[in-house]
Amino acid sequence: MEDILQYFENISINDRSLLLIGSLAFFLLLETGIPLFQFNYSKFKHAFLNIFFTITTLIINVFGAFLILMAIDFNVKNNTGLLNLFSMPLWLNGLLGLLLLDLIGAWFIHWIEHRFKWLWKFHLIHHTDPYIDVTSGLRHHPVESIFRLLFTALAVFLSGASFGIVMLYQSLSAFFANLTHANIRTPPGFDKLLATIFVTPHFHKTHHHYLQPLTDSNYGNIFSIWDHLFRTANSVKSMDELTYGIDTHMAPKENSNIKNLLLIPFQKYRPAIGSKFND
């Protein structure tokens, strides 16, 4: 664990870029060999649209990195954060750090985005994708990316996680975003077993079904244990039951147009079938 954290404590921009692009390329390759669905779409056009949002997310995260560094620096100087309250082995500190960052910085904000209408209107852009593949992982409205960044910084501040743990978590998070959105078929039994602890491709894709209540379930990012613990886990008997997208924006002119996707949060809200929100 010490060697791992030391590596991520000093990880270069080149190595981080290689991890992100390498995992993206790897799952793109897998999608051609073991696809879950045979989509009838232009993969290039779909990728271009999603990569546009990926770039906006990365730009926001570059500027937001200063906020995360401030939280880390504050904890170091003041010995604050949950992990600094007790003395523990390094491996346990690292594991608990990953769990806390995942719970607060990913699961909690994701759950909130599905509970408050004004936040949901921004998160909705992620759910409008009718063809979930590896490029869908960072399809987030720029404003939502800011929300998520703020909660990541909050998670760092509350947890007291070290710089090495934060870098490890963000690298794992990027990998899991690619893994869980990749259009790949995994052995159902193995996927179900692994999903008791980790977010798997089949586990997460249930979240992308176009109708509730499946849309409002399986919020996990890396660890699925939060969904099992808080009873927000859901499943389907067969992955063939799934239809991607969101029922209010199924038309291509709405879910495949960058300008419209950017404007959706500012348009009149359309309640979904079974919506928990009023008009």
C-alpha cells in the first residue's frame, strides 16, 4: 500500500492521461468484440458529442484541482478529517479513504441529484444518452461537473484523505466510469457476484433504463455497497429488458444535439412517467 500511495502521490500528468486514455481505448476495443447491444448508430458522431462534454468536465476539474489541494493542505496543517482522528495501519487508512471519498464525493451527490428537481435538470443530460457506451461515462453538463467537484472537495475535507489516496481514488473513478458504461457483455453470474461489492457494467446500466424506478437506483461509482446498504440497489432479470435514455427526451434532435443538451436545464421541466417531481 505504501508503494501504491507513493506512486499516486507523485503521479505525473502524462501517467494520469495514459491511464484515462488507455482504459478508454481498451474498452473501445472490447466493445467491438463482446458488445452487450448491437447499436444502430454512428459511433463516431456519438463519441464526438460525448467527448465534448468530457472535455468540459476535464477543464472544470483542472481549475477545481486547486480547491481539492486547499482541502488537503488544510487537513495536513490542522490534522483534521475523520482519518486523522485515529491511528491505524496504512492499508486501512487507504481503504477507508477510498470508501469515504466514494460515499460523499460520488454516491451522495448522485443520490441528491435524483432528489432535487433543479439538480436533476442538469444531471438529466447524462441520462439522455440512448446509446450507453464507454464514451458516455463523462457525459455531464458543465454545471453538474461543478456540483460534483464541490462534493469531491467536501469529501476530501471531511475524510482527511492524503494526496496519494485522492489521486488513487480519482484514477479508479475514471477507470470505473469507462468500465461501467462500456457496451460490453459480462458473464451474468460473475457480474452479479462482483456487484455485491463493486459497481459492475450490468449493475450500472440498470440505472440508465429510460423509466423509473430503475432510473432512481444503483447510484454507486466504484463501490456498490452503498446502494445495498441504503436499499437503492435494483436489478433486472435480463439485460435485454433495458432501454437507454430518459422518457422525456427520446427524440434524437433533443438527445443528440450539443446546443439543446446545454439548454435543457433552462427549459420548461417535463415530468417523467412516475415522476417524483411536480410540474
